[in-house]
Amino acid sequence: MLHYAVVFFVIALIASVFGFGGIAVSAAGIARILFVVFAILAVASVVYALVKTNE
């Protein structure tokens, strides 16, 4: 999932360089959403692993 966030971020950067503002904003928004979902799932996985090992 982090890979897709980086891909959309790169698409946003390339689109902004070439002047495609609407596409750049959309790609950056998608990248931000994917990164937030990735971060939430990563934290949940770490917490689950810590709880699981303490049992």
C-alpha cells in the first residue's frame, strides 16, 4: 500500500511539473489517503504484535 502511495505521489509531482494542476491535486489526494491508511494499518499491526507476544 505504501508503494501505491509513492506511485501516486510521483504521478502528482510529474503532473505538476507539466502543468496538469487538476491531475496533480487528485493524485496527491489519493496518495495522502493511501498513506494514512497504511500508517493506521502499520500501527495496528505493531500494537497487535505487542499484545500477542505479551500473552
